[in-house]
Amino acid sequence: RRQFSRIGLMFLIGTVLIYGVQFGASGIANAINPDLLSSTSYALLIVMIPMYVIAMPVMALLIKRIPAVTLPKKHMTFGQWLIAFLMCYGAMYVSNYTGLVLTQLISILKGSPVTNTMLEVATSSNLWVNLFIMVLCAPVAEELIFRKLLIDRLVQYGEGVAVLFSGLMFGLFHGNLNQFVYAFVLGLCFGFIYVKTGNIRYTIGLHMLVNFLGSVLGVAILKWLGDDFLSVASDPAGMMSYMTGNFGKLIVYFIYIFLLLGVAIAGIILFIVNLKKIRFQPGMNTIPKGKRFSTTVLNVGMALYMIVWIVIIIVQLLQ
């Protein structure tokens, strides 16, 4: 319990640091030039760079103070890595739609739409900014913290425990329901790959590719289609009018959609075929069956970390 509590507290302190530096950076930018924050691209850079340069390195140093186990490194061939990508993408595809369905149901219940902040930021910011923040910075920082640093400190209690908490804490860290669902599932996939290879570069590469497809390539195609496409996407009559002058663009769009669908279907099939091969090794320190939840969750640090992020997610849903 002490180990889990210390880990939870370090991640909680990291959360406070992240919000602190982001709030401070926004305040400084607003004092210097309020117009900077009116641009999504500048605002994204202003709040994210301090997080990756200041808050997360400090968070990493705090986590490193907790004893860890060094995992043995194993090599993955490019073919194995590609299969892993397909499986990860298939799992993410299904979980993303699960999250969308859940948020849609909540939208109906509360009588107003749930804001998808990340989608709005990605589509309204500069593609080069998306590439820098979401494809270069985020995968490196998040994989180091939520895979390497976290799993190295939990794997002694079993690979399954380490992977579960890697996915759960990573999902909560995203701060909204839709992202929680697919980030949790992706976190499980990345965590499994890391415990079996001990090499963080494989999951960093997977994370970069997944983020590139969604935050750069997908957004680039939507911007190329234009604002008119987004406004008529759910209107059959408007779509017919849009098609008359943009038939070529729509062909490219549907080719892209079907390619991603093909990748997702291939990944789902591979996931089902290989499901029986997914095995977790027990740790050096086994937690008794009847005490797993109380040991891992019902401690001060981990409980506080989870409560804080659950509250953040609920607040985001109610906005």
C-alpha cells in the first residue's frame, strides 16, 4: 500500500504542477499580450510547452525517487511492431466509438452537447503546431512517465497490475470521458508491449503514429475539405450540393476513411486471433487476492489521484 500511495502522490503532485505552470504561463501571456491567447495555436503552445519543459520533468524526478525494477530488454522485428500497431489501432478504433456513444448518451440526458475540447483544439490549430505538440512532445513525455517510470515501479507486483494501472492512470490523465475510454485501452496495449520488451522506443513510435493519423493527417484532410464540409456532413441535402463542386475531394476523403477502416478491421481480427497469447507474468511480490483493491486503490495517494481526475472529467461533462 505504501508503494502505491507514494506513486499516486507523485502523480498527484505532477498534476498540480501541470495545472500550475499552465495557469502561470497563461497569466504571463495575457499580461504581455492578451491577443496571444485568442489564437488556438499560440494558446496551445503557451500552455503545453511549459508542461513538457517544466512540470513533467519535475514530475519524472519525483517519481524516480521511488524504488524501481529494471525490465530486461527484448527485440521486436519491424513485422512484429507493425502487427502491434494494427492491434493497437483496432482496439483504439472500437474504444473511440464506445467513448463517442457514451458522451452522446450523456449529451441526451443533460439536454446539451458534451464539448470535445481536444477535437476542437486539433481542428482549429496550425498543423505544424499539432505535429510538434501531439506527435513529437506528447508521445515521448507520456510514454516515459506512464509506461517506463510507472510500470518499472509496479511490475514487481505482477505484469497485469502494472499494465492495468498504466492504462487507468494514463486514461484519467486526459481529463475527459471520450479520451479516457480510448486512452485507457491504448494505455493497456502500450503497457503490455512495454512489459514484454522493456524497450520504451517501441511504444513511443506507436504513440507517435497513432497521434499522427488522428491529429495531423486526419485534421489536414478535414481542413482541405473546408468548413463547408463540416457544416453539411450530417445534412443529406447539403452534402449533395457540396458534392457538385468537390467530388474529387470527397473521393480522397472516402479512400482515407476506408483505409483506416481496413486497418482497424485488420487490427481487430489480429487482436481476436492473438487474444489467447496475451499472458501476464506474476511479480516478485504477489498481492493476496482478497486484498488487491484495498492495497492498490484504497490508499491515500492513489485514491486522491483518481478522485481529482474523476472530478475533472465530471466537470468537463457538465460544462
